[in-house]
Amino acid sequence: MVKAYKQEHVYKHPWERVTSASWRKFTDPENKRVLSHILDVNTLSTSLDSSSGKLYATRAITVRCPWLVRRIIGEDICHCVESTVVDAKSRSMMLSYRNISMEKFIEVEENTRYDPHPDNPNGWTVCKQETRIRIKPLSALASMAEKVEQRCADRFLQNSAKSRDVMERICNYLEAESSSFSV
């Protein structure tokens, strides 16, 4: 099963400011409390294509897993990769995030794009995000599924025994009732 959603937000700030803030959001000490799930950010590579004017960057991001994921999978942290392309000529910034750990259990992909707002290109910035989350039930929930199946089987056996007792009691009642009519 895949859960996907889209969001759009308008920053009432110019594109240059918003994209600059995007580079700093994880590493700024003031944001540590608000973004407490971000444990570490490391730049893996940067390159500038001089012919196109595009900047390419890749960062490794370590995040604290949500409580439910920790509970089910037993992992506390997840490693993600952020790939960024900044096109200064067209004033666009595209970021793609994906997890690289726990891929056999869950896949998370997020794409974010920052562009100047069409109504106010020098003052506002449009941020569009698309996120896709896919749980892989056959691998991620196999052991949990087995436990649930066993619990259901145990309950079924208990209920079957109760049902047999009820059926036996009703049969005894009907037998007693029919014998009183045969006099």
C-alpha cells in the first residue's frame, strides 16, 4: 500500500532567501529544538556544472524514527539521502529525499521544489512538496503477521470449543423437549 500526498505553501519572501533558508534549516542551532528528530546532517558531495550553472549537492541526514516505527521495527534511527539541484538561471531549487536504511520495511520519498511565485516573482516563493510512503507488508510485518495469525488461531480454537459446548447444550435441551412430547 502506498500513502501519497501533496502540499503547497507560499513563502512571502524572495526565492533567494527561501532557498538560502532551506540549506540552513537542519543545521541552524536555533532549530535543534523544533527539528529534534534530525540528529545529524553531513554534506557528501557538491558540484557546479559551469555550462548549465546548476549546483548539485548530496547530503546524508540521520533522523530519529517515529515511535510507531521504533516499536514495530525496533530501530531508533534512519539514514536518508537528500539530493539537491539548484538552477540559478531559472531560479528553481529541487530537493529529493529518500531513506536508505530500513528500505526492506518502508520506503519514503519526498520531492520539494522552490520556485518564484508567478504573481510576485521577486517577493514570494512557492514551495511544492510531494511525499510517497510505502510500507512493505510482506517483509516488514511478516513476524508481526505470524503473531497476529497465531493469536487469531488461538482465539478461533477457544471460540470453537465454546460453540461446541453451546451446541451440545441446545441439542440436550431439544432432546429433552422432544422426549416430553412423545408420551
